[in-house]
Amino acid sequence: MPTKLRLGMIGAGEIAYKSTGKAIRNSDRTEMVVAMDVVEEVARSFAAEYDTEWTTSLDEVLERDDVDAVVISTPHNLHAPQTIQAAEAGKHVMVEKPIACTLEQADAMIDACSKASVVLMVRLVTRYTPAARRAKELIEAGAIGDVIALTFTAAGDKADSYWTGGFTGRVQTTWRKSKEESGGGILIMNLVHDIDRLRYITGLEATRVYAEYDTFCTDVEVEDFISVTLRYDNGAVGNILGSSCARGGRGPGNRIYGTHGQIIFEGRARLQVYTTREVPGLESGEWTDLKLESMDSGVLAMDRFAAAVLDGEPADIPGEEGRKTLEVIVAAYESCESGRPVVLSN
Ligand SMILES: NC(=O)c1ccc[n+]([C@@H]2O[C@H](COP(=O)([O-])OP(=O)(O)OC[C@H]3O[C@@H](n4cnc5c(N)ncnc54)[C@H](O)[C@@H]3O)[C@@H](O)[C@H]2O)c1
């Protein structure tokens, strides 16, 4: 096995170009061998930026002996078939979030990778942010006591052009508008990160989910506003309010309430923490502003993927974890359609 993980990039669109390609280049443990996209110009421009080969054929990538693994960065409904095809060709897979659109697709991906003995890791990178890691440590150390409530909002204000060209217009496409191709709107597209991050930080799993959604301002099949109420397995309660048409925006807000304090997230590397306890590094009975050292969570994700494949370490965010996060999303959408709470078995 070579010392660097040799990667094929599948889907060279917005996030691949803007972020994932850089993470692969900046990780000491990964190198890009070839980029593939069905749109030739997209594949070509990616290859020019990242100084790699390009192709429009997935088969060609999977036939190469010098490709150990693929990073799949395509529309959500393609995550399952492409992961399964890659696994069957013996390639390890890092797949973009969400793992898939449905639990059946996620199960088939996990099964295919397990049968082929290849690593499946989901690129839920906000787990790697300094804020998430520090909040996890604080909660595990009992800094805010038992978690009793979790609230998060995403007040996104997406322009009409987002739905056909993302934030940069790099690729003209309609998959984000389509329920079948995307699986849904703001909840599966963006709040997937928040749901996953709070699962990771607190270790809590949702047991009951009730949700309402609608499409108020956007000419798309998916929701542009959703409100979700949750109960967690330790008895904690929670809610999520997400929108892609909150005019004026003002971004995300996540907050964890405990019996002895609170944690408020202020971006990727800053927390506000209140505790009534004596905790090293925090003021008891005061709010402490924790400014954390910034780091590139995309690079860390690549390092960890390489460690799983090359060193045989357990994958940090395996398919099963991506599936558990998806389960909350699927339950919320089911509840929106049925008008009833959905109970999760865990
Ligand atoms: N982890 C993050 O923070 C983050 C951020 C943004 C997007 N994403 C995820 O990344 C993925 C891609 O999103 P995007 O915003 O880059 O979308 P995009 O539309 O800009 O890029 C998708 C690319 O896939 C290509 N494609 C379509 N069909 C293909 C096929 N059969 N084979 C190969 N390529 C194909 C398209 O031509 C396009 O270039 C999605 O899963 C999205 O949710 C993740």
C-alpha cells in the first residue's frame, strides 16, 4: 500500500472545486489521481486547477489500479449507485453528505462496502470543527450537567440562482430543486450537518420526531421552511427551525441546554459557555467566550479517511453514522407528510 491515499474525485462541481479538492491537496496523506464528471468542461477545469488527470467515465476511474479510493460529490440520488459500483470495483469510498436520499439506499451502500471489505466514510465535516470537538469534551466532562434541550436554527436566504447554479454558478443544474434527486430541501441539504454534529457532541439519539414543512417562496419541489420537534433518548427535548428563504438571512444558531449550564455555538471556532460548576478554563456563574484555534476540517476529514484505509483505523464517520443522521431527516419528512409524530427505534 502506498503512503498516500490515491483518490479519484467523482463529481467535480461546486463543493469539489471550492473545498474538497483543496482538502485533498492540503492533506499530507492524500493525493488526487483523476477527476471525473459527466460534464467535460467541469472535469477539465477541475483537473487544470488541481493538476490532475480527467475523464467523463466512471468505469475508467474504477478500472485504474492507481486509484485506491473515490470521493463522491454528486447529486444525492447518485450517492448510492456510485458507492455500490465503486465498492464492487474494490475502491474505498468517501461520500458527501447526506449519505443518501433514503434509508434503503443507505443500507444498500453499507452492505455493498461491507461485502467488499472497503471503507465507507461520510463527509460530515462539521464534526471536525474546533467548536464541535471542544463542546463534546465539555459535555463529556460534565461542564453543563445533563443535556436537557437542544435547539438549532438555519435562517438561510438562498437566491433564486442557487437552485440552478449553487452559490457560485459553476455548474448549471436542477437537481437541488428536485425531491427525487436531492431528497429534500434545507433539512437534508444543510441541517444534516447540525443534526449530525449534535448527535456526535451529545451522544443523544432522537426517539420521537414531529415536523411541519412547506414551500412558501421558492419555485421548487422541496421545502423552503421546516419546523421539527424532537424528543431524545435521555428524555431531552429539542427543536429545529430551518429555512432557505429567510429574507435577510442571519445564519445558523445552535444551543445546548444542560442542568448546570449552556453552550452556544458562534461559528466554527467559537463557543459561549455558561456553567454553575467549577470547570477548568471556565468562569463559574458567568458566560465564558471560548475562541478556539482554527483548523481546516476538510483536511482533517481527509487525514482520517486515509488513516482508516491505510492504517486500518476505524472510520470516524462510517456509513452507519451517516445513516443514523439520515434517519432523523427521513422521520421528519415522514411526519410532515402524515401529520403524525414518528417514533424511531434506535
Ligand atoms: N460537506 C459540505 O459541506 C458540502 C457543501 C456543499 C455541498 N455538499 C454536497 O456535495 C455534493 C455535490 O454538491 P455540489 O454543491 O458540489 O453540486 P454541483 O451540482 O455543483 O456538483 C455536482 C456535480 O456532479 C456532476 N454529476 C452529475 N451526474 C454525475 C454522474 N453521473 N457522474 C459524475 N458526476 C456527475 C455534475 O455535473 C456536477 O458537476 C452533494 O452531496 C452536496 O450535498 C457538501
